[in-house]
Amino acid sequence: MAERLKDRFFTTESASSFAGVIKKHYPQFDAAKFVALVSDDSFQELELMQMGRRATEILAQLLPGSYVKAVEILRRAAPEANGFEAFCLPTFVELYGLDDWDTSLPAMACFTKYSSAEFAIRPFILADPTRAMAFMEGLTQDAHPNVRRFASEGCRPRLPWAVSLPPFKKDPTPILPVLEKLKDDQSEFVQRSVANNLNDISKDHPELVLDICERWKGSSKSADWIIKRACRSLLKSGHRRAMLLFGFGAPTSLEVVGVGLSPKTAAIGGDVQLSFTLKVNTKRPCKVRLEYVVWYVKANGKTSGKVFQIREATLEPGGHAFTRKLSFADQSTRKHYPGKHRISIVVNGVEKGETALTLK
């Protein structure tokens, strides 16, 4: 069985290393007690994010009662803390710092250099969006790329594993000045966060994101990279305006023929081969975005589509053969169920061919 992510952290060894770092900067710290408590069976049964939160609560019990003094110790320890245990530092601010913004905001800017404070800032955004976003906007000018990335990542409306930001789902306007200031950032780490933030926003405000992307297009190499990644959900959904933004016209002269599967019946855990030919019925080369969608049968018998990209290219007129191996082995993110699975071929956002697989 593959090692679970949670099993890599808060081991006796990693907890001892982390406790040793804290003790170096706070000699009164009871490192042995910290290690014993995070090695307890009840702690080890928790999920990873719960582990981090509980470890932070244990850490708080062993630090000075003064929030300011505790944060100062953690700031000194931050450069030496590593692994998932280091997330205890920004989590400490998240849990105990909401009443002391003057201490907490600079602490998050410090901690995020070593372990991102993207989760910790969110209660502050919900409590006072104006003050929190003014802080985040200021971080866009920081010399450290992790801090600039935090400015964008921390205010994503749909950040995975994090508390969502309903006000920003409804109105993402407060986020936009941060993204504007980061659109030309030279760090790919920062660019990826800006793109992910825009992709989040596109789930609720697609036309706003497309307005931004159309305005940014061609302004810089980094902005062009960002907008392509930012529009990935819109492109997967076949949004016509997004398709046109990247030069994928209506596929009226594109035809899919000879769609086949080998075999057409397979067992869960097996592989099949998808094959088809794309006919480009134009006089000149044509820009094409080619995908296939597997409509997986769920436990309740209904189906849900998953889009897989095949290729983006400018293709010459004529026929172009494609093959892809499709795996139906269970994964941590997907369990397969028996039944008829429809498979469709999508060209420039439009379904142009289909076949079906019986999974047993």
C-alpha cells in the first residue's frame, strides 16, 4: 500500500526535530511532552490538517501565555522549522492572533517565507476584508517570492482545504488590485498562484475573468502564461469566448471519424485503447484544441464527466490519427464502478464524436 501523506509528518523523529528547534529559542519548552502528546494514538488517528491544528494547540500549551512573547519565539524559530510541522507557526496566528493584528500580520509575512500562511490569513480577511486586503496588497512589493505568492494565494476564493471566502465569491473586486500588481511577476511560483486565483474567480464570474485576460493578453510573457492557465476551467467547459481568446475557432470544418475502443468491454483495473482520426477540412492550417471526456459511472448509477486534454496544435489540412491509453484502475481520487461509460471526443470545445465502454 502506498504511504499516506499524513504518515510522513508528526513522526517521533520529525516531532522531535521540530520540538528541538522551538527549545533552542525557548529553553523552558518541554520538548519531551510535546513529542509524547503528538505520538499519542488519538493524535495519530487524526487526518493531516487536524493533526496540524491539534499540534498547534499542544504547542500553545507549552509556550508563554503572552501571545506577543510566544509569537516572537516562533519568529526566531521559523527559519529552522521544516516539514508539515512548520505549519504550526502560521496556524498559531490563525488560532490565537485575531485580536492582535499588529503582531499577527507581520508574523504571517515572516512565517510564509518558510511555511505558507495562506490558511492563517483567511479568518482575518473574513473579519475585516478592507484591512486584510490592504495588507495583502502591500506584500505584492516584497522582495521574497514566497511573500508575494502569499498575497495572491491567501485570498483565493476557493483555496483547496481552506475556509472559503463567500464575500469574495460574490464580489471578487477586492482581490483584483493584488492580481494586477503581480501579473508581471518573474517568479513562476507567484504566476501560478495568480492564475489559480483567477481560475477560482472564473467559477463564479467568467466574463469578469475574460475581461481581465483580454486586457492582459500580450502585455508580458508572464501575463500570457498566467491567462492561459487561468482559463483552463473555461476552456475545459468549452466556453466560446475563452476559446476565441486563444485562437480556437468554431470547429465547423473539423470532423472526427473512426472512433474506436479496443477492447470495448474491460474489467475494473484494466486498460483500453482509444483511437480516432481528426479530419481538418480546411485549405489552410487550423489551430486545434483536442480533448476526450470520460463519463464515469458513479456509485449511484449516474455519470460524471472528466475532461482529458490530448493536444493543442496548429494542424495541416487532411487526416490526423490519434490514440490514447485509458486506465480504469482505482486511484485515491477516483473509484470505478461497473456500467456503460460514454467517451466523447471534443474539438475546440464542441463534441464531435463518441463511443462507449462496458466496464465490469
